[in-house]
Amino acid sequence: MPETGFVLDPRLDEVGIALHDLPLSTIFLFDDARFPWLMLVPRRAGITEILDLAEADRRQLFDETLRAAAALRAVSAPDKLNIGALGNIVRQLHVHVVGRFQSDPAWPGPVWGHGERRPYPPHMAGPLIDRLSEALAR
């Protein structure tokens, strides 16, 4: 249940597919088939930085980020996990958990700004969403 006053930035909704609600955050699959990528959005109004969260929420966000990372690793088995909260374009606090492979098109550089996003085709999205949702529910 969202906190009173919380509104999801529509740009996050445009690029993400909601997968699972945790106590603090909603986890989204970033809709780019080039990279296995989750985003956690804490349901707190007006927050742009992790340090703006209450102490208990900071701990909860860290725990939820680890849970998302574990689920992504279990489902995608990446060579490396990148975790970051940039917010240079979308200021609403959100944490990225990106699975990286030495064979991915941006390796070893950052994924941000590398080429055009390629949405998942339906035949790939459904099974991936199911596997990630199951892993997150554990």
C-alpha cells in the first residue's frame, strides 16, 4: 500500500513493469531486453536521496536491494551486479540493480546512455516476469 502522498513518477512507470511490492518498495523490471535490470522505488513522498529516508527506511531499502539483487542473480546468473541510485534524470528516489555480462553491448562501460532501450517482446517478458516474481516472493 503506497504511503499517503506518494505518486510514482510517470517516467518510471513508462519504462518499468511492476513485479512485486515489498514493505517499502515496489520492484519493477526495467523494460530493456539488452540487460536484466530491476528498479526499486521506495513508496515515500518527496524523497530524492537515500539519506532523506528515515533511518529505519534506509535499512529496509538496503535489505530490499539485497533481496532484489539475489533474485536477479538467481534468475539471470550475471557475471556482475551493478547497484546504483543516480537520479540525474528522474529525481524520485529509485535504486537500479543491473545484471551485467561480459557479452552485453555496454560491457565494461555503464548501461546508462548506451544505445536505445529495446523493450522485451511478449514471449520473453512473460516467462521472465514469472521467474523474477517467484524469486522475489521467496
